[in-house]
Amino acid sequence: MKLARIGAAGCEVPVVQDGDGGWRSLRPVTEDIDGAFLSRGLADVRAALTDGRLGDVIEPGRFGPPVARPGKIVCIGLNYRDHAAETRAEIPAEPVVFLKTAQTMVGAQDTVLIPRRSTRTDWEVELAVVVGAEARYLDCPADSARCIAGYAISNDVSEREFQKDRGGTWDKGKNCDTFNPMGPWLVSADAVPDPQALRLRLSVNGERRQDGTTSDMIFAVDHLIWYVSQFMVLEPGDVINTGTPAGVAMGMPDRPYLRAGDVVELEIDGLGRQRQQIGQA
């Protein structure tokens, strides 16, 4: 099942894709796709699809972020061996965890803005996990599956000078405006048989830069949810960006960082595609 939010920023309508490929309003079921809705599970949506209680067909225009107002975006760094190698970093013994604010999240087709005084804005295609049930001190990774609502594509845009050379933590290079395009839709967990068997791809101006698979993660999705739950409470609607494979600009000195006018395209098997024009803040 695919869930999305269609409409202008701040005015998105929650929708679900019906059996004919159309997008039908979820307003008879929920006001939005948020933590409160996800915490109830998706049984109401499935029932509404079956008995015809959905709203009108919504013409697809702008797809906003598929989750409204996440409490937090938890990100995992250096979670692919080839990415750690290209950045000359050691393989981490435990997941590297940092946070993004919800204000970084934009739609899959929205403009990404290069920050002022930035010269090293970079891309990162990532599998995003959307939390559907509270995860607090999970006993083991096997407990993680019941906490997953679904999956989506994230672009963990990063400014490498701010991240690496300006002191402190990574947060300054990760939380600039528009730095987390997400979507175009949320695919329910039951429609993704194996999150560790998905191919990820990213191109800049038509040139392939990243081409990897989630099977190469150092720490798998279930391990990440279990691990993070030992340090913070994951709540419905929270998002986890699970890391990126090799092919970022930081690891390719012969390739330029992003510049205004560039076009970035991303895709993950079964989760759709993103396309962003790069602008200047």
C-alpha cells in the first residue's frame, strides 16, 4: 500500500493509492498522515479501500513529504562499508547516530537550496524507515518489525565544510533548510518483503553517482531500530535515515559538489523516484 500527501506546501491532502492507480483522499479516515494516525495502524485504511469509504480522487501534482510533522529524524552515518572506505573513515563498531530537525523535510520534487557561503553541498540517497509504534528499550532486533509503519526515499543532503571543518558535531552540516527531501510516498511495511534487498541509485545531471544495495548495510534496519531505542524513545511518525552507499561528492575529488541549476534524481526499488532542482538560498 502506498500513502502520500498531495498539494501545496502546508495544504497537503493525505491520500492512498487505489487498485486502479488513482490517489484517493484519506480525509474520511484521517486529517493527515502523522504520528497519531500511524499509531493506530493501517487497518482503517485497508478497510476503507475495501468498502469504498475513501474520498474523491486527487489529481497528483506536488507530492509533499509523506509524513507530516515527524517528532524527529534520526540519521545513521557511515552505515555502508564502501561509503566509509571512500571517506577514509574506520568501520564503526556501533551505529553513528545524529539528528535532523523536522524543518529540513521537503517533498520529493521540491527545490533543494544550497546554503549561503556553501561550497561543498553533497547528496546522499538513503532508505528511510517510518516508525509506526513506540520503540523503547526493545529487547532485541527481532522486536523492531512491529514498530515499522513503512519505508520511503530520503536524500540526506549535507554541507561537508559545515559538517567536518567547523567544529562540534555534524549537526551544522545536516540541518540546513530543505536538506531532507523525502517521498514521494510511504510504502507500507507489508509491501516491502525484505528491506535489506533494495537497490539505491542517484544521478546528478544525468550522470550516475551512487548505485548500491541495502544488503551492504553494516547495521541492518532491525538492528538500527533496536539500537536507537536504547538511547531515545522512537515514537510513531519519527523517521530513521539508514545511511548511504558510496558515490558522494566528498568521496570523489574529480566530481564537483552541487551547484545551483544542477538536477539530482534518486530512486529505490519499489519506493519510487525523486527529482530535485538545485537552487541558491
